[in-house]
Amino acid sequence: MVHRGGDHPDDLVQDPSGALLYSDYTFGTISRLNADGSATVLHRGLPGPEGMVFLKDGTLVVAEEDANRLVAFAPGRSTPTVLAALPGTSVKATCHQGVDGIAWDPTTKTLVVPDPVTGTVYRISPDGATRSVLAGGFVHPVGAAVGADGSVYVADECGGGVWRLDAGGSRVRAAEAVMPDDLAFDAAGNLLVTDVRHTRHDVRRWPRDGGASTVLARSGLIEPQGLLVTASGTVYVADDQARVILRLTPRP
């Protein structure tokens, strides 16, 4: 465990210096994790901050669930600008909330943004000027990750599965989960998935070449949300209800 406090860690990202940042939907904040396990609040007053991505120039892009939009913090700025507003209105009810997890696609240099309200996955340019449909027809897509080969994976939280998309927008089921939330890949190309369903509440690893999943963490988790794999292979998991951030070192 690297953090336990009175806040509610949600999604995770590393800043350009390697420091761990986490969003807190409940308190509307984004904080930086310090070496001693304490946290420093960097941004306040956000309407349901969730997924985060750092762009090459140091800009921090944040998904605001309650507003169903993306905002951007330029380097050194404390006030965000609206990057992109998504269609539809978020409702604070299960399977009706707004934008959650987002991902960066280094191949196309675009943001991959699942829109839970419309069940659509978009590609959005880093400046927010262009938006195109990558795939549609999901129940409530909340998480995304991009594999080493450029394949896009989507967690459909209320559709009960993780899907791999092809270039034409069709999909193949990549992993089973009750309520998948966040996705990440390890250095070997295995897929990691958090499951927020209270009867499951675990982190699983799905082999790159197929086969059964392995439970990486379950004990002490209530609602695991954020998932991050560092370049060194360390896995971080944020649980907003247990109010912790865990550090895992999975066995091969």
C-alpha cells in the first residue's frame, strides 16, 4: 500500500517527472502522491474528475464525468480550458454516468474517449478540434487502452465485457468481467482489468495469447477503479471506496 487517507482515489496517471497523480470524483480534486504516502492537491472544484492523460507538451487532459466533457490544464496553469464536450447528459445513476476513462493512442496521436452516455467510442485530436467515431453500440463504455500493435480495447462496464476493436469498428471479446472499469497492458502485452462489481472487486490479468485469467489482487479491495502500469512493470491500483492506492509487483 502506498496511500491510505480520507480521500477517494479513482483514476491514475504519471506526470512527466514520474510522479503519480490521482483523481477524486467525490471531492472533485486531482492530487499528487508524495514519497511518504501523503498527497498534495493540485486542482480543485472539478465536476467529477475521472480519467487523465498527459500530452507530450505537459498538458493534462481530464475527463469530467458529471459534465460529460474533457478539460485541459496547460503546464503551470491552475484553471482548465474545455477541450471537448461530448453528446448527451450525464445522470448520477448506475450505467447512466458521463465520461470516465480515456486513453492516448501514440500511433494515431489521438485521444481514445469512450462516451458512456451514447455508447460510442471516439477519437479526439489533442486540441479537441476534431472528433470521429471509432465504434458504437456499447451499453456503457467507461475504459480504454491501446495495445502495442495499435489495437484499441474498450471496457463496457454495464455490458459485462472487454472488447478489442478492429480498424472497421467491429469488435471481438477480449476478456470476461462482471463490471470492467479500467484497462492497462503490462510489458509482456498481457491485459489487466479492474472489476468494480462488489461480488467480484478484483484485478485480473488476461494472457496475451489467450487462456484463463489470473487474479492479481482482491483482498482489501471494495471498488477498484484506477489502474496504471509503469515502464518498470509496477502496477498501481486505486480503490475509491477502500480509500487506498496499492502497489503490486505481479509474478511472471
